[in-house]
Amino acid sequence: DMIRIPFRLRPPPGRTLHSLVRTFASTKPADLSGTQDKSTRQKINFHELKHPSKVPQRPNKSTIDGQSTPTRIPVDTQTVQLLERLSLVDLDSAEAHRTLEDAIEFASQILSVDT
């Protein structure tokens, strides 16, 4: 005689995970917590939340006046030589010198912006 041992086939591992995901996906987050029922739960208005931030919530119009800033700031040769030595860049052409003056002019406009 053969002895028969009752056994069950185990579901494949992925199938069990799939059924768990399906079970949790069908439940609502409030049902999982069990602490609050739907009648006492308050809705959060995300527009009223305030977090400390340095970034303005609305655009800030700055008043950059082209006439209040100097148009050209003269750069003497000693300053150019110092910048060349510190930045390892040759500023020997007229175009490079103009680019440097444009950058200084732009930076002076940014200084007046309230940040």
C-alpha cells in the first residue's frame, strides 16, 4: 500500500506579493490607519500651509533703473593684471576687456536687487 500525504501547492512567491499589493491598493489610507473615521477627519487645504521659506510666494517687482547705475565702470591695468593672475585668463584683447566691463556692469545692476 501507498501512503498518501495530503499537501497543498504553494502559490509562487510573486503571486502572494501580487495579492497583497492588490489588497492594499483597494483600501483607502484612512481604512489602514484605523484611528480616524471619515466623519472626524478634516481635509487639509494645501494653499493655506505656510512653511518658513526665503523664496517669495508671489513675484516681486524690482526697480532696476538703467539711469541710476553707471554705464561703464573703468577698469585700470593693475586690476586687469590682478584678475588675469587670479583667474588664469588672458584679458589682452579689446574684446576681452569689453566683456569684463559688461560683466561688471551687469553685476552692479544685480547688487540693487533686494534678495
